[in-house]
Amino acid sequence: MMGELGYMGIMVPEKWCGAGMDTISYSLIIEEISRIDAAAGVIVSVNNSLVCQIFVNYGNDFQNETYLKGLAKGELLGSFSLSEPQSGSDASNLKTIAVKDGSHYILNGTKNWVTNGINSDLVIVMAMTDKSKGYKGISAFIIPKDLDGILLGNKEDKLGIRSSDTCEIHFDNCRVPIENLISDEGEGYRIALTSIDGGRIGIASQALGIAQAALDKSKSYAKERKQFGRSIADFGAIQEKIASMGTNIEASRLLIHNAALLKDMHKRFTKEAAMAKSFASQTAMDAATDCVQIFGGYGYMQDYGVERLMRDAKITQIYEGTTEIQKMVIARELLEN
């Protein structure tokens, strides 16, 4: 259904079967999906910002014809793989190796925290092609999941966004055709970081959707719940929580749309994306926590779906770069300019 609506290739040009929309449209769509189901939101976000956008920016006509059209139409699902057991925030410290062998590269190594890893049809993998060059020796590859030498780990048993699968992927002498190299050797690190900047807009939008859902539920419940002969919405303590939620949600939305606008204008948006993700993810966590508090004991039960918001919100402070990493990025950008 989301493929038919164009949601799997929101920013993909129409010539590659995408919806041809801009980044603000992408942000609005992710927010609205995540308002109902944050796990569905991240599935759409990854396929758009970390897979399709890489093809749009760096793929050649053969790669786009072979893979991007199917991804944009929702006929294929993509995943993205940078992290490894020893390299989370330190994205340049890769152990996965790709050795050129005639018309193929031979991949060996392990990737983890791969969103869509089990259900995807292909994965974009960052691997080291020249260890002597450090991060400048990282290259990007398109890996169809039906190749030999790919072993999927078990689905991770996560705290939240549980209907979005996450797993390890192991490569054991996996032979990848040379035409599946994205751009040139040594371009992988730049491709990854540029794409993650855009991905942070998506995760910020996911966080915003969670926060908006928390506000919606809080307002509705506060008006219905009676204590001491009146609705709890009349109490100052409850009004303070709702006011803070609403203000921070509006501020998050403006930060996100500012980053999206800069991206659409082809201007640098690294700082703005980091600010949006950092602020929106904290807003989501605070809003979900306050929502549970407003519901009281009922909020702690699964019946109302409020505790799910809290569980889903937490990951937005971790993936696509932790809050701590966002602060480092923001400080670096401010100090350098």
C-alpha cells in the first residue's frame, strides 16, 4: 500500500518511478506515519533516506534501472549497513573487507544493527577496500540478499519499534559483481556521512510523530479523566506538561523543516539536521514520559498503548547517531564557522 502511494520513493525522481517530492514532504509523511506506528515510520525512512537517496545521488543508470525503480515502487525493500560490533559511533573503524578479484569483490565481515535486515531484498554495505588509507579506503556496495555467502543473524529482541526488524549480517566470501560498487573506491565514508545527514531528518520526523501522538493522547485523556470532581485538564500540573509538550513539538517541527529546506536548496545542512534530531528526540522522550504520567497507572499498562510511545521514543536518541554524537557535530559546526 505505501509503495502504491509513493511513500517508498518519496524523493526519487519520477523517471526512476519515484514520487518526485521534496524533503519537507518526506518529513511530513514520516511524521504522520510515525504518529500512528513509529516502526512503520523507520522502515519508510531507511528505504528513502539511506537507500533510495544514495542511488539518486551516487548511483549510475544501470544501478538505478536495476534496483532504484523497484525500491521506489515498493517492489523491493532496502537496508543500510555501516555499523559493526566494534564500530558504532566510530563509523570509520570498519573490519569488513572487500577484496577485488577480477570482475568481483569478495566480502568478509560482520555488520550489526541493520534495520530492515531480515525482510529487505538488498543492503547497501560499507566495507574497507584499502586499509592503508583509513576512512578514505571505505567503499560502498549494493548487495542483493540472494547472493551466496550471506548469513542473517536472529531478529533482535528490541525494547521498542518491535515490528521493524533489526539483525546482524555476516559475509563469508560473498562475491559481489564489480558493477555493484557505488561511485568509486574510497567514496564510501563520504557517501555514508552525507546520507546519514539526510537520515537524521527522517529520524527527527519519526520522533516528532511520536511526540505528537503523546500530546494527542494526553489532551484527550486529560479532558475525560475526572478527579476531585473535575477533569484533570483543569489542574495546573497537567496544563504545564501539555504546554511544554506543545511548545517543544512546534520547535521541533520548525527545526526539522529548516533542515529539510536547506537540503532541498542544496545547501549544507549538517548542523541543522543534528540540531533537529537532538531536539526532536529529546522532545519525543519527554512527551512520552509525561504522557505516561498523565495517564497514571493506566499509562503503565499495555491496554492504552501509551507505554509503547515511551519504548519507541528511546531509540530516536540512539540510532542515526546518538544524542551525544549530535552535540559533538553541532559544536564542531559552530566552532568552525
